[in-house]
Amino acid sequence: MLLFTRGTGTVEAKEATEEETLYLAMQEDMPNFNYFDLASNTVWKDYVLRFCFDSISGLDPAGNVYPALAESWDFDEDNLKVTVHLREGVKFHDGAEMTADDIVFTYKVLRDGTTLSSSIIDAFDADGDGMVSQEEIDGTVDADGDGDYEGVKKIDNYTVEMTMAKPYGQFFLTTLGIPIIPKHIWENHLSEDGTVDTLWGSNEAAAIGTGPFYYAGGKANVYRELKIFEDYWGKDFTTPAGYKLYPTEVKRIYYKLYSNLDTAILALKTGQVDHIPWAVTPGYVPDLISNPNTDLISIADNGYFYLAFNQKKEPMNMLAFRKAVSHCIDKETIIQRYMGGYGQAGDSVEPPFWTDWYNSSVEHYPFNLDTARQALQDAGFSWDTSGNLRMPDGKPVPSLVILTPPADYDPIRIKTGEMIANNLRKIGIDATAKPLDFDVLVAKMNSFDYDMLIIGWSLSSDPIGNVFDILGPKASQNYFAFWSENNDNPWYNKIGGVSTKADAETQAYADKVQWLGEQAKTTFDREKQIYYTKWAQGVLSKAIPVNVLYYRVNNYAVSKTWNGWVPFLGELISGYSIAALTRTQAQPPVGEAITALFNVPDKLQYGVETTATALVFDKDGKAVEGATVTLSGDGFDIPNATVTTGSDGMATIALTPVQVGYLTLQVTATSGANSFTTQKTVSVVKAKPDVLFMTASPEKVFLLPGETSTITLKVVDQEGAPVEGAQIELDLGLMGYGEVDHSTVTTGADGTATMVYTAPSELPLNKHAEVRLSLSVSKEGYASDMTSTVTQYLVIKNTEPSQWQYIAIEDVTSFACNETNRSSTITFKVLDQDGNPLSGETISVMYSNEAVLESPVFSVDTNETGYGVLTVTFSSELNNTTATQIWFKNELVLTSIGAGVTILFKGSDAPEDPIYGGIIHYGGEPILNPDSGVALNFTIELYDLNGEKPTGTVPVGFIIGAPPQGSTAALKDAPDYIYSSLWDYAGIQVFTDLDSGAVSTGGYFLSDLLTDEEINELNEGLYDSWQSLQDEWWTFVDYENMKGLDVVDGEA
């Protein structure tokens, strides 16, 4: 949630006094003024700019989502349409009025490549490609064919209409939580595709927003300054829980830069700053508690610290390696020794801060070096005679570096890195920990220039996004290459010349996380959201893209100059704190002072009476008898708010919370002319209310067109007893297809009711249809904020044939390049299942050995006649004989068939034994109907290093990869030279120095002319025979019965 986020300004404000200035310490400067640049998105920039921007919606500390820049909104759930009614008269910091033009502009330009893109993508990605195009956000795409065009459009100056492409349960929290930027400034700073120029950040105008503060100046690496925006729209606004947005006393925020925690602590103790917005380490705690000028506020952290693995590199790409490393982490030492007990051992990527959402039952990896060694050994790792670890292919594990921030930034992380590196060395891995400047560390993470690193996440107000927007395969903050071929990452798949090297098991986990994210994000049912998010935490704990090391209990240091801090999302520095802060009254002269220690539980139960105590004593520490103590606080019933201390200086007052959320209590002690006031913020939660729980049991989940299914609905209370008279309502707008006999039913004495669903007689799209029955139940006397909702899915089977497209390679200018001719041009055509050419298709290009190529191209668009042309050029520095496979496929279309070709390069070291490249052609359209009796013919062409078809006979293995839609085991009367690889991109794999790991599958083939001795020589002893190759787990070849297909004179 980004209500309090970002800013700058040019409006002159009345000069703030020293008493109106809040001084904050910072450990790093903000790198620039661009809040949307992923590469420089640090917490320090956020701490400065978060107060400069507002959004359409806000989230308060009590968990309420409320209209902020919007006066209100209407939600047509049937059509997923949200109509936003904007406040009139809202001003940007430069005096310009905010209108609907700025809202529409903001969503259009922040849709791609920014820190906020995921919240836009989740709502408006109509074609499911993980990105939002200009057409999708403009509302010119009808994704679901219902006649409503998804996107964002202006109705009038103060009305905006937003139509989701699919249900997005966090729309009102995150999508409406996008910070609004001024069109008249940013329209001159856009990239070629119409999105914000994330590199424009040196100008202070980039920070202009509508927030309560504007950027007033600063000096790089010295200080930054914000001033109150006196034309702020929300001066009198309060949230549903009573929190203010506009400060009553703080008129200026002044950020001071300190190089390390020691100097920042000294500045706090001497009154130079009022708050250090990063957690202090345990060693400082006793001194800060005893210091008369400082105090500590402890809050559970909304975040975690983790060890990241870069899966673009070996061996971090291997799940077994990551498991072994995880068993080398002594988390007990981290918590007890490094953190002084102020923390909790990490396990899940959703921290315990999110109580309902946190999954504590995830996979754990106890510290045990023997277990780590066994995990490596089981995966095929070995050790040489010197005890150094070797990978399954026999190569030595390279030296590895664990990057961390420096000790003066965070001593815990560098100590943790050193501990892990030391344990890795004990099991034969040459590992070291290396501290780096924090900004350099972030830059290396963003560019995937690391092996492993230790860093932390400060998470958002969206518990779903906390998981999927960071670790989802397509997430813009997935800096770990945790994705798959099926779910490639559109942001970082080309960095480093490789998309990901993640092994097959890891990629399967990534696919599962992608699916779970789609389920969690496309339901408005909170219980379902929690269910899928917890499930994903379990999957991620098994995949280990990161290992969560620990959760902090944040000890935040504050001065006693200000009272009224409001904890929000694990921090103190929030707009709600700034608005609530009041300056402590001047201390009475020494010799007359009294002090009151105020004690009340941190968490109180709504509606339950409790007691608060105050101990009043003088400057000599003696109890003050007869002092008057007054307790006050909004949201509390305090029958006897003023009492007198006894001889022990104690006063006890009874109070009952009558409001839920974070509430502030204030106590004032008075003795004669002396008085003392202090405050404490407490959390008030409700006890277990009467609630309804509902289950849905369909007669049939899978239906044919026109069939019916009776849905039995049962409602019980918190004790499991049936509830009569509960009203169950079906959301027809989310159902999509078909009809029901009743959309509203009432439960009988047994707590049950039924609905009958009827599937449509025909489907509008050529695919199986998913029907969503979103049901809610309510009854008077039961808590409305915990009304049970259930989502039940039905599937309507599609009886029509699927529609396919395929790629045919029509011409290759050279199958063998050399030092004279380094280029080959490939012409291909894309056709539909009836053989008609398809124009405007974006075809992905993949290479088995792209490192040997000069500027390889990764996508080609077809022209108006369906043709695409690709020219590959071998590097001008290449002089060794090698080869690369080139594979074409439309990755945007599930029902598509690709094509491939192998191109050779003859260098100065051409071997005596033959090496072949070539191609497989379809003998017709490669689309067969089941039981049609139609056969598909293939033509194989082989070429040698001279580009000629070889004379004589060459036996090859012909292997067909099974795609997700079916298995090649279904082939009828298959020739005995055809073998199934069981899945795409797997088959007989031969790793040699010549082809860098050719894969024998779908269009590719390898000769078995080599003898066992030649195989042994080429693979440096890794495989000493065909049998040893076949013994590998991934080959799945019936070696004993294999027969070769004879290619005669280069063709078969």
C-alpha cells in the first residue's frame, strides 16, 4: 500500500520552527528522485519520498482500506468494473490541480518496468503474458469476450472507470494504492514504449506529488529536507479507524546522514536526531533504555532476511546444492549469538508478522554438516582426493562468494555470511563472505552478478504480493532466476546470456508457484487467498530460491522529544506516526521534576476490562504520594480516569477498549506545580466472535455442455453446529458461463441448502471452460467482518477440436559456417492447422550454444505472408569447431508446434571424425486427429562440416518429445527406431566440448558412430560408453532394444 509514498515540491511554506522539526537519521542517501526505478529502489529513498505521494486508496493501521484521493468508488463485481469518483480541488506540490487525466496517465506510464508494475499487471493483463501493453491499459482489449473493454479510462475530469481483465482480489489495496504522478511533468519524461523513463531521476521535479510533505532541498550524502504542504487536501481527513493524515505539530522532516550505527546512536542520545528508522542491534539496548533522553519501541518486523541463490549460475541452479547449503546454516547461532535473542529463526517467505497468512509448517533444514554432505552425494556430487567438491559432471565446484552489507551497516549479516562460508569450506566448497557497499550490493543483485548474497526485504501491506510479487516466476523482483521454460521471466530472462539454469525439479516448483499465484490473486475470497498463499510458502520452502535466515524483532530507538508513534507494517516511520506525533512538554527544572512510569499490556482484548498502572517518583527516585494521575485515550471506556497515588507512588486505573486497532493512551501525573506526561500505543484485537462457516459440495465437478450439477451448501457456526436461516448468495458476475436455478438460498434446520447449476449448451471459446461459483453467507447476529465466503470451481469439457499453429523451416542458406563465411540465414513460415500463413506472430528463438554467436536475436516477427527471417552469425573471435542448435517456437500460444535446426561451425581444429548438423522437415501438416488413421512423414537431412550431405549410411536415433498436451506413448504402430523422451527438451543428452550440451529431441538428432573409447575421450571420462550415458536418470531409453534409423547419403 503506497498512500504515504514519495514526493517533492516547489510550493513555499511558512518556515518551520525548531520545535516543529522532526529529525530522522539515515544510513545511506537516496540515490535519485525517481521512485519508480527498480535498479535504485532502496529503503532510504522510500523513507524520504514516501510522504510526498498519495494514492486513490489507503490502508490504515487498523487494516481498513479507504478512499484517499478518491471521494468514493462503485464496484460492479459482475463486470469487474470500478468507477472512481475523485476529490475535487486536490493540488500537486507545484499548484496544479489533480484531475482524471493524471490518474489515467499514471496507470498508463507505470504499467511496465517499474517498482509498481505488478499491481497494474495483476489487474489489467488481458492476454496473460505477464505484462500490460498500451492497448490493454487503454481499454481496447476485450479479454473475456463479454463486451466490456478492460483498462483505465476517463469519464470526466473527476471520474475514472477501471475494468479488470480478471478478478484481482487485492485490487482496492494495491492497484488503487499506486502513487499518482502529475501528467504535466512526467509526459516529457517517457521511454519509447510510453512508460516512465526510470533513468530520469536527477531533477527534484520527479518527486512532485499530492502528499502531505514536499521535497524542499538537500545535499547529496549530507541531508534531505521535507516541508509541510499547506495546500494538502487531507488536512481534516481521518481514516475509518480515526487516524489523521495531516500532521498537527510536525511541519518539517529533516534527514541527517550517518555513516554507521554508532554515530547515529550518539546523535540520538545527544538530542541531534529523534528517531533511527532501522533496528538497533542488541548491544545498544541496555544503554538506550537507561539513557534519560531515549526510549525503545519493539515491533515485529514486516520482513525477513535471506540467503539468495543465483540460478543463472552453477551449482546454485541445482536443488540438491541449495539443500546442502541450507543444512550448513546455523540459525540458532544467528538468533542467540549475533542477535542477542531479538529475533526468530526464519522458515517461510511470509513472516510471522502476517499471523493468519504465515505458514509455519514449511520445509525445514536443520543445521547438520553430515546431512549436507549426504544430500550432495545423493545428487551425484563427489570429492577429489584433496576433499574438494566436484559436480555431478566431474567438474570442480568453482570458488563461491557470499555477498553481504559491511559490518558498519549491519554486523549481523556479515557475521552470518562468514559463518555460512566457514561451514561450506568444511564440506569441501571454497566459499568466502565479502562485504560490499549496500548500493553496490543491490546493483549486483539486480544484474544477477553474484553467486549467493544476504539481504533483506521490507515488505508491503499486501500479504499475497509479499510472496508472489517477489518469488513468482514472472515477478519483477525475482532476482534469483527462479522460473522455468514454461513460465519465463519477462524482465530478466536475457541478462547474462541465459534465462535460467534451474534444474527440472526446480522448474516444476516454479510452475506450481505460478499457478498458485494466479489462484490467490484472482479470488476475492480471503480464505482462498490465504489457502493458496500458504500453499505457495510450502512449495517455495522445497524449491529454496532463497533461504529465509531470520525474522527480526525491531528495536526502534526514539528520543523522548516526541510522543505518539504509531506502529504500521512493522515500522514507526509512517504517515500515521508523523500525523499523530506531539512534542513532549518542556521538562521541569532539576530538583522539582517528577517522572511517571506507565505500564499497560501491549495487546488488549476488545470489550474486556484491564488495568493500567503508573508509578510516580521524584528526581531522587523516591515514590511520590498523593500525586494526581489522569488517564485518557480515544477508543477506551475509562469510568474513573483520575486517581491519586498511594504511599508507594502507585496508581491503578481500570479501562475497557471499545475500538479495534492501534490506539494511544496518555497518562499525566501532577504533584504540586510539577507535572509529567507520557504516552503508549497499544494494539486492541477482538475476541472470537460468532461466525459462519460454509462448505460447497458439487454433485459433479466436470460437466459436458448442457449438463447439470447440484451444489449442496452447508453452514455451521464456530462450534460446528448447523445454522438455520442463513442466507447464501451467489455472485453471478463472477460465474462466467451457465445459469443457476436460484442465486440466493436459505439454509434449513440441518444448515443445508442447494443450488442447481446448468452448463451452457455450447462454449464461446475453443477450450475447456472454468466456472467460478463465488458464494457468501450471512445472518443477523453473526460478525459481518468475518462472513464466510467460498469459491467452488466447475469445469465444462470442450468437445470441439483444439486449434493449432506450427512452424515450418523452408530454407537454410548454410548448415556449416566457417572462418570465411560466419553467417547463415534461416527462413521459416508460421501456419495455422489448415496451412494458412499467420502474420504478426512473435516467434521466440532459443540457442543451445549462444555464447559462440555474435549478438544473437531472441525473437522474430512474421511478415504479412507469415514468413520470418533470422540470420545467425558466429563470433568473429571464434576459431574452434563447434555447433549450435536453433529452436523456434511461439511461446505466447499454448497449442503451437516449433521447429529446429543445427548449424555447424568449422574451425581450424576440425576433428577427423565426422560431425553432423541438419534439420527435420514435416511431410505435411504436423497436426493429427486421434484415430484418424493418418500418418505423419518426416524427412531428415544431414550435413557435414563442409556443408555437404555425407555419402554412405549414418544411423541416428529418432526421438520425439512429449508435449504437455499428450504423450507419444499414444502413437499407433510406431516404428522401432522412434523413442519417446517423455517430455520436451529431454532425450539423449551428450555433453561434449564441441556442442556445449546438445539435446537430442524434437527436431534434433545425434550420430552413434562414435565408439565407447571416443565417447570417453570427448567427455573427459564422464561417460565411458553408450551404456554409461544411458544409465543417467534423464535418458529414459530402452537401450537394449534401440535400433538406429539409417540416413543414406544425407537423407532419410
